[in-house]
Amino acid sequence: MNAMTVSALSAAIKESFQRDFGRVMVEGEISGFSASGAGHWYFSLKDQRGDAMIKCVMFRGANSQLNIRPQDGDQVVLIGSLDFYKGRGDCQIICQQLQVAGDGILLARLAKLKKALEAEGLFAPERKKPIPPYPKRIGVITSATGAAVQDIIHTCGQLAPWVEILVYPAMVQGEGCPADVIRQIAHANADARADVLIVGRGGGSLEDLIGFSDEGVVRAIAASEIPILSAVGHATDDTMLSDFVADAHAITPTKAAEALCLGHARLKEAADKLLSDLPERMKERYRQALLRFQAYNPESLEMTLMGQVQSYAQKVDYLIREQEQAIDTRIKNSSQHIYMLTETLKALNPEDVLKRGFAVIEDASGHIISDGTMLSLDEEVCIRWQKSSRRAQITEEK
């Protein structure tokens, strides 16, 4: 018998595992569960008696498809391939699929979480907010492509077509579901447009719906300033913690839409009955009032107000232009008046008079002599023209 190297033996073992076992399905209890920073899961699978154990790894690409995050003590069934890691001489299972063996463990985990949250007062009736009876905008946190959102839109369209639906898309199953729902609840509250929120999805298994019982989701619902109606489809066994913490809940998204539009529908039904008993002239007045009521939604109100603002803006613009024209006219008239006064002043200006050949006579003190009687014989005067002057003496009176 020839001696083998460790590498050769390890390679032979690995090849034997892959050839002889291929894919395996194993049931056992999770032990030593840990998640790496890269998102990979590492754990061991052991028998209930604890006398056998095998290491397992589930890489992020596979575990991101799951609706749950396993814990130590969970009884699970996994499917994967047997592998031999030569670096440590370890046998391990590369896990591709994993599911909890039965709902018992999940239900026990939910019961424990429910008890803890209930003790905090998160489910207390006094902290629940009232659901608005006539919401104008309904926010919906669910899958953008699922049947739930279409059912809600269709139901609201039938009962109250003037109600606006705001969709905040989120994953509704898988490991990313809780984080997505939490993020969209925060987004809807920051957006502050919806009068009420529907949080939910269509029916499914307990494992499919488990994201709506996540502790983070429960706390996000409790912290929401906007009232929330939980609508996790067909969850009739009191397992959805979102139902307990929400301000109200419905067994399906369709029922949630019906509940929120019920006030509108009843009002319209009562008005229709009243209409049938009215004379024809009053019926027409009612129809006009109903049209105005249906038109009264935030979007149409905004358009109406914008139209009025634009009308007022045009009026203001017209008044501004009118005032500008009036100011321009006054400036022109004032300029003309100033010009005429300037010409008059020029005509009265002594200097301009002198330019035309006239002279000014002044006495010895420089006072202008406007009449001959102001002078005496032998008095000296100054005769001033525009560019020259001469002294003279009064020698004769006439």
C-alpha cells in the first residue's frame, strides 16, 4: 500500500462526498447559530439526543430568500450538498433551502414576543388612534405588484372613487420584509399626505406572513402618527402581532378598503335615497351639490386655488401696469411743465435780457436803478451791458 499525502486524501474524500451523496435532506436542531458581517449563516445541526452533529453554512444568496431567521433550538429541515473543507478537515453541509419543521416553534416564538410587547402596553386600547370616517387619501404599504394593492384600488374605486390611493411599495415576505415595511411606515409619516394607512398583504402560510409579526414592525406601527389599519390576508388564528398593535385590523386588504370607504358609501347611499324622494328641481340641485362634493378632494382643491391665485396674479399685474402707465404720464406732464417754467425763467433772466442789447444801471452801491427818479444830479452810476460796463454821471434831469 502506498502512502497518500493529506491533500490527496482530502481531495478523495471530497470527491467521494460529491459522488456518493449529492444533495441531502436533513432534519435536526439548530445549535451555535451566528451570522457573519457579509450576511452568511453558520450553525450546527444536531439530533435531539445530542449524540450526533454536523456543521452547516448557508450563504447570503440563499438565506436572503427565507421569511425567517432561525434561532438556536429551532427544529428545521434543510436541503443542501455535503462538502469537505480541506483547510480544516471538516465535513459540512452547504445549505440551499431551510424551513422550520412545523409551525409549533414559530407560534411559540410569537407567543413569547406577544407577551413581552403586551407587558409594555403596546396593545393597550387607550393608545390606539381613531380611524377617520371619511378619509380623502389612503396610504397603502404592500407589494406594488401583488393582488392586494389591486383589490384595494378596485374596492375604493367602486365605493368612493374620489378617494386618492397612495402606494408605498414594500416587500411582503422574505428576510427583507420587516426592514422594508418599517422604512415605508416612516416614509408615509414623513410624507404626511395620507389620512390613514393600510399595512398588509394577501394570504399565505404562517412562514410567509411572519414578517408582519416582527418586533421592529410592531414598534413602527405603534410609533406611527398616522392611524394604521392592519390587513394581513386570512390571518384568522390571532397570530399576526400587527393586528394587535394597529389602531384597527381587517382580515383581508379588500375588507380594509371596504371599512375605510364605508363612511363615504353610507353617505352616498343615504343621499341617493333622499334624492329619490325629492321633486325634480331639487334633484337637480342635489346632483350639482354631489358633483361639488365629489370634486372636493385635495388635488382638485389645489387646482381651484391655483386658478384663483393665477387670476388674482393677473389682476395685480394689470393694476401694476396701469399704475406704471399713470406714473409715466405724470412724469411726462411734469417734465413738460418744468420745461415751460425753465423757458419762462430764462426769458426773465437779466443775463438773457442783456444778450438782446439792453443794459442795467446800478448806483454806487450796486443797486439796480429801475426809475430815473431814484437818481440825483451829479450822482455817479454804472452802466452794465452783457460783456462790458461804463461809469457815468447824471448831468441833467428831464
